[in-house]
Amino acid sequence: MAESTTEPVRPAGRIVLGVSGGIAAYKAAELLRRLTEAGHDVTVVPTESALRFVGEPTWAALSHNPVAADVWTGAEQVPHVRLGRHADLVVVAPATADLMAKAAHGMADDLLTNTLLTARCPVLFAPAMHTEMWLHPATVANVATLRSRGATVLEPAYGRLTGTDTGQGRLPEPAEIARLAELLLRRPDALPPDLAGRRVLITAGGTREALDPVRFLGNRSSGRQGFDLATVAAARGAQVSLVAANVELPSPAGSEVIRVGSAEELRAATHAAAKDADVVVMAAAVADFRPASPAETKIKRTDAAPAPVELISNPDILAELVQARAAGRLSAPVIVGFAAETGDQHADVLTHGRAKLARKGCDLLVVNAVSDGRAFGQPDNAAVILAATGGEVDIPLGPKTVLSAALCDAIAALLPE
Ligand code: C5P
């Protein structure tokens, strides 16, 4: 088991941040800030129309680098070739319909489109536009072309658009784009389109079991691991449903989020969504017990000692899913469990994990050590992915997106053609 407690190494990368001309250009300033604060060397390449939304001084000040805006300035350094060649990663945020159309057709009439032709590193497009533009057959075809050539094109997020309308088209959260950028710098091969067309159901967060209308029994799960997994699976092409129990994080772009509270609610939502899923990942921390009879009104403080709380067991949803599949009521070829373990006097974390994998009957079990506040609420995690077929993949302490990518690798390997 990887028990390393040292801070993960954060390799600095050379990033080209392309900004095209949409109103979401102002959000790219926050993305830029996150990338530079993580220690990366970022050169911003705005299109001419992006500069009408956010001016050059903003990009220069936040990147601490000169802004590369056209192919003619500093021509002796051949910037249209140099930038792309030397980049470890190109991120385009926001990527407009126009910019992706040009990129899909290999046009090169400004510095950003030239850079996209010369770059040989991973390219991440974060689109933002009105729903009609995103769904237009021209855009759909251009996105498909870019993806077929190895670029990662994120799904825009749902929500309020620039006008009074709501729909798919918002720029994914800058923090989410930054986490994917970090992932691609660490693992350039982390986002293959191998989950395209697959329906992936993920549960995340921690359930709350009511004691009375204001109090509950809960746990420390923040939902970050499940949400990062949703981000990575969606970036690999999956259609993601995310059952989120008490998670305060913004919805990942490209996922349908079903918010629940208790284990019973999570159970109902999970069984409903599992029916047509190819993959079910139970990353949620589901309460094993709940108060037998929650009070209908708030339990009052009295001078007498409080009454003991009687607990009853919650059904094991993961075990139910495995049973449902064995009975032919569920077809999901891959069912994944998580096990947050602490060692004890009987056995270490991994031994408990192996026993749990056998007991639960799932295909993969992600085992992580949670002693000393590790994993819960942290951006980093260390784990071992155990396969029912005997395989074992050790993931050293690192971002939860890296663990998510390794888990997607293991899932993709188990999916039938
Ligand atoms: O047995 P334990 O609670 O450690 O198992 C953890 C795994 O089982 C996780 O994948 C969790 O989502 C799932 N689980 C469940 N239903 C429960 C308790 C846990 O599906 N009632």
C-alpha cells in the first residue's frame, strides 16, 4: 500500500492558454491565475476578439509573461511555430464555435490557430457558447473531428447563459479546467476517448441519517473523489450520472447530477440510474446505520440524560447491485466499490480491502487509507485498485484526478468491445 506522506511533486509545465472571443473570456483570467499559482509557466494567446472582452494588460499581469497576440510581433523568433513546439499543454478556454471550426479545418489565420497546428502536446478545449451554437450540426461535426484527432473537448456546463436563458453552453468551472490541465501535465495520456458512448453512474459524497428534523448522523466525505472521477470520465467521453449526497462542490461539466441526502434516497436514485448504466462506481460514503426512528420534532434538551439512540442497518447498496446483476436485473459489466480503511490490530489496510472485495463481489475495489484525516476533503489521495481477477494497481499520493484516470483505465479494460 502506498503510504507515502511526502507532498506530491508538482511539476511545472509550459502551458499555452488560448483565449477565444466569447464573454466567458473573463473566466479564463481565473483559470490563468490558478495555473500560474500552481507554478506553471503560462503564455496567453488571445484571439483578436478575445482582446475586445479582456485586454492585454490583464493577461500580461496575471501570466507574468508577454502576451502573444499576433504572428507579426517578434517575427524573428518565429512565434507561430515556437509556442506550439515548446508547449507541454495547450488549453483553449473559452473555445468558441468559430475557433473550433477553424481548428477542425486546419486554418491558421492568427497566432492561436497557428499554435494549434504546430503543437504536438495534449490539447484541451473548454467550449462556451449558446446552446444552439453547441448543438448546431456544424459544431457537432467540428468537435467530433477534433476529438478524433486526439484533442480533449469538454462538454460545456449547464446553467444560466449570458442572456436570460438557461441551457448547456457555460464554460466549465475554471477550477475544473485547471484540475484537468494539471492531470494532462502529469499524464499526457490520461484522457483517451475510451469511454465514449458508455453510461457511467457514480455516487459521491456522504449520506446523512436524520436523528430529528435538524440533526443527523453523517461522515466526513466531501465528494471530491467522486466529482473528480465524474470530471475525468466525462472528459474521456462517458455520459455521466452523478448521485451526490450532501456535496457542496459545483456540478462537473458534462454530468447529470442528482442531489440526495440520506442512504435511502441514494439507494433509490442509484437503483433507478443503474438500470441502463454500463459502469457503476460507488464512491459515496454510505452510512452503514441509521437511527431506527428519527424524531418528528426537534429533540429537546432536558436535565435528564439524553435517551440512547437505537440504530438499525442500512442496506448495502453495492452488494444489492452485485446481486441484481447476478439475478439478471442489471447488465452493468463493471461495478466498482470504494473502501476507506484504517488498519487495526487484526490486519493492515490492504488485507481488509482484499477481504472486502471478495465479500462485496464487485469487479474493482479502490482501497484507500483514511487515518489521520487523509483522503477526506483533500485534493490528493493515495490508493490501491484491486481487481476481482487478481490485478492490483498502486496509485501513489497525488491529485484525485490522477487516481480517477487510473480507475478509468481499469474500468475501460474491463468493458466489452
Ligand atoms: O463496507 P463498506 O461500507 O466499507 O463498503 C464501502 C463500499 O460499499 C463503498 O463503495 C460504498 O459506496 C458501498 N456501500 C454501500 N451501501 C452501504 C455502505 C457502503 O453501497 N450501506
